[in-house]
Amino acid sequence: MKLKKTNSNPLLEPYGTPYDTPPFHKIKPEHFLPAIKTAIEEAKREIANIKTEPHPDFNNTIEALERSGERLSLVSSIFFNLNAAETNDTIQALAKEISPLLSSYSNDIMLDEDLFEKIRSVYHKKENLELDEEGRTLLEKTYKAFVRNGANLGIEDKEKLRKIDKQLSSLGLEYGEHVLKETNRYELVIDNEEDLKGLPSSAIEAAVQTATEKGKDGKWVFTLAFPSYVPFMTYAKNRELRKKLFIAYHTKACKGDELDNKELIKKILLLKDKRARLLGYPRFADFVLEERMAGSGENVLSFLKDLLKKSKPKAMEEIQELEAFAKELDGIDRLEKWDFSYYSEKLKKAKYEVDDELLKPYFELNNTVKGVFLTAEKLFGIIFKPNRDIPVYNEEVTAYEVLDRNGKHLAVFYVDFFPREGKRNGAWMTSYRGQRREKGTVKRPLVSIVCNFTKPTKTSPSLLTFNEVTTLFHEFGHALHGMLAEGKYESLSGTNVYWDFVELPSQIMENWCYEKECLDLFARHYETGEPIPSELVDKLKKAANFHQGYQTVRQVSLGLLDMAYYTADPNDIQDIFVFEKSQMSSTELLPTVEGTLMSTSFGHIFQGGYAAGYYSYKWAEVLDADAFELFLEKGIFDPSTSESFKKNILAAGGKAHPKELYRRFRGREPKPEALLKRAGLTK
């Protein structure tokens, strides 16, 4: 790919921005490839210097390796974050060039025999080294990372590993591009106002705005983006249109056209399995779970099957109740998957007198963001100040300085809330730079959360559903993990922890959304300014367990599907439709919809980092339910409990094994009963 050359490259010069934040206002797509190539060469020289050390020790080898490649890390973080939140055809084409370069560079390091020999010599002297806890963890992690990435392989096998990693890098990008293009190209165009019955005015107005943006004035357009898709499935009375939108959503990238992901999945599975076996593991799941709290596939399956056993009877009761309700209300003889959200919302309102339309006026986006900040201030003593001098990559993005209670700088925090064509669906936290301490100075982190919330319209501000409120608190919990990091080494700081531990800080934050003491900080009617009534909060708490059996079974089903993919022999997976159906049959609660497929848009396990790890969400729920019980006992803003959580979980990062960190906070191992009790699955 040829791009126009420029004389200067802002990615290779001093940024000249507040806190060395990325100079988004100067960066152009053509800057990335030369910057990546230059940064790779720079990092290679740093590695070469390590290899010349005649007497390898912890400082000149392990710490030096940890410090190497700083510029490469910064530039690649900027690039891939933009590819997720602000992409275009040029960026996507560049990704196909850049990813193999980075994969090749990584392999050059991990498969370098001379470098590994230096690391091994330090590792074998570990008993004689006077290292603190972080130092011991870094040494252990560095050595294991090399072994787990092929350092002990022979020359031929190392070459095979290089090819596998290069292919996997490209396939993952292609998979994600297909899902994004499928999401962007679908439109449900409505020109008959009768078909809008049941939809709230906010959803209708958003559809008018979308239609105008797409050049379809006088019509209403709904898309597969969450803020458009979810309200339609929840409120639209027209059952046939719900079916149409549901099928469009659940047939993404599986239609046999140029955006089909089925063959990509088979290739990804084969390569990951081949990689694991090359490294001496029976299956890819065995490789992944060696570095997880769960420890083994047997433990994961035991955990998921136990949850299924305890949740499925409750889920079946919920479905039976919903079927009876739908039949009584509308004469529905057979409840279908596109009916679930619609009748579930109606039943919830009937049982608890609460629904999203009743709640949304109390959750105006700006107020809710202030509420998240106030919650963090009360818990951890941190303050957020908008800083318009910090460059952003889109005008919708806001950058904040994060300060401690004494005014000391802690982090820069970016927020990006609304859907765009160049942004993938969902919500996530990411970072542009991690935190570390080096030679008496501290590099503070640059952290971001990206969401897809309902946009404001001409007549209404952005009003969040309660699910969007919990999503905001969830991603903010991840951000706190990054912003409050106090580690010595970047690779052990912030969210650089075991993947089945990383969801604890995010999921525990969701609990505050149900507490009146927290809601009173921000939940005020956007028109009247009245605080959310106590009776509404009580109803919200009572409704918290509504359809928890169903939701638990759904999460378990995804975890089981993930584990099935990465424990099976991929050569036996000839038909993705057949395989998915066989694995999810034990968790199906509603009739199967022929032609629909989850796997082809299950980005978590085929593009993201959750391969053989999707169970982590439920695993971390055990931790968060157990941890929040302590806050409930002591007070949800109790200073000593907050300080302990900050010190032992948020600030600690990955400096010790997560079981040890949790024990330091809680004083004991987590108890699964807390989750079952909270979900209403046990008494």
C-alpha cells in the first residue's frame, strides 16, 4: 500500500502536548507505517544492547527488556485504538500491513536464542537474588512468557510458530472487519408510522436522525448498533419487524458472501490448536488456562456446569411465566427469541412497575458521568477536570485530568460515548500508555473508555437506559484499575492481570448503581431536577434479579461454547452451524432460529483476548459479589474498605498472584454463595 510521504512525523517527534498525550490533531494515517517501522528498529537496537551484556543480571537484562520498545508500544497503542474507535478503509488497510510487522517483531524477540539464554541465566539464579515481590513476579513472568512463546523450540518449529502468529494476526483483523461492515451496512427502513407503535419517542427521534444522516428524509432508520437495535427489540409492537431485525443481527458474517466468517473461524481454530500443540499443550485451552486463576479446563467446566445446574431450573420457570404472560396479553402460542426482550420488559413493568422509559429521565448522560466521578471521589479521593488543551481524535471525545485529593496528577482519562460508522459496537476500556516508575520518575497512565450510548436529539439530551448506566460504571471500573495503578513495571501494572481477575474492578462497580446513597449523587430528573424517588430505587432493586436465571444460563452457554471450540479437535469441526447448535443445545430455552449463528460475530473469542476465557465474566462475578458484601457490611463508601480495595486490588495490578491479592483485601478466599444469593438462585 502506497501512502503520500510527509516531511515530518508527529509520532516520531516530541509530542509537545499536556502530559505527553498523543498529538491526535497532527497525526495522519500516512504517519503510522513509517513510525512503526522506525520504532521497531529502535526497539531492536535496545534488544541488541541487552544481548551484549557480558554479565546478565536482573537490572541489565530483565528490567532492561521491560523498558525496551517504549516508542513502539505508544505508536501501536494509538494505531489499534483508532482502528477500533475511529477507523476507515485506509486505517483498516494499514492494519493488514502493520499487524504482521508487529507479530514478526514479537517473534524475533521471543524466539531469540541469545536473548533467552541471558534471561534463563538470571532466572536460574533467582534464589540468590534480593528481589521484592514485584521483581520476583516480573522475573517469573518474563521467563514463562518466553517459554510459552516458543523459546525452547528448535529452529524449524520456531519458523512454524512465526508463520502461525503472522496468519492469526491477519485473520483476527479480517474477522473484526467483516463484523463491523455487516453492522454498518444493514438498515431497517420504515416508512409507515404504524410500524413504530410501542417505541418510545426517544427511539423514534433517533431513527429520524439516523434516516437524515443516511439521506432518507421522511423515513425512520434502525440499525444493528446497540442504541438502535436494543430499543427496537424491547419496545416495537410489530412482531414481524422484530423478527426481521433479530435475524439480521444474528446472521452477521454467516451469509456465504465476501463477509462470511465461518471459514475464518475454522482457520483460526486450526492455527491456535497447532500453536498450542507445537508448544507442548494438548489443546489451546490448556495453554491459555495455565495462566488463569481457574487453572484448568476441568475447573472451568466444573464451574460452568455447576452454575448451569443451579440456574437452569429457575430460567425454565421464568420462560414458562413469560410464555403464559405473552399468551394472555397477545395470544402468542409460541414464544420466539425475537419476543423475549419485548415481553420481558412488559412483564417486568407489570410485576415491579418499573421500566427503562420510567428510569431514563433520571439518567441524563452528563449527570451520570458526574455521578461516576463523584462515586470515585467518595471511594478513592480522586477528582476529574476537563482539559480542552489535550488533543482528541474526534470532536465527540472529552479528555479529563485525574487528580488525587491533594491536586497531584494521576492520569489522563478520555471518554467517547456515541456510535459512529468508524467505531465497532459494544463498550470497552483501553489505554494509550500504562503506568510505571523508573529512575525516580513516575509515568502516569493515559486511559480511555469507549461506549455506544444513545445520542442526544434535537429535543432530548442523551438519556441512558439502566443497562447503559451499569455499562458506564463497568467500564469505569476497568478505567480505575488503570488510572490508580502504582506499580514499578508497566507490564504488571493496571489491568495487566490474569484475565479471569481483570473483570473484578469493573463488575464490582456495577453494584453501586443499585444503592440509593450512590444514586442520590446524580440520578435527577433531567427536566425537573427532582432526585430519583426512593420507591423507584426499591422497585429497581427488587427487579434486579428479574430473569437472572435466564441471563445466567445465557452467559454460561457462551462460556461453554467458547470452551468447546478450544478443547475440541478443530479437524472435527466441519460445519460451524452444526457445531454451535450441538454445543448450545443444553442451554437453549427458546426455539432455535434456523440460519442464525452466534459464532461468526463472537468477537470476544475470535478477535479479542477472551479465547478459552469467556467464562471469566461469571468467574469474576463470584469475586465481585463476595467483595461487595464487605462494602454492604461496612458501608458502601466506608473509607477503610475503599482504601483496602484501592491498595490491594486497583493499585496492585499484577504484582502478585490474584488469589493472594484478593486474600489481602477480603481476608479469605471468595465464597461462590455470594453470587448465587445476589442472583436469587439460592436463599
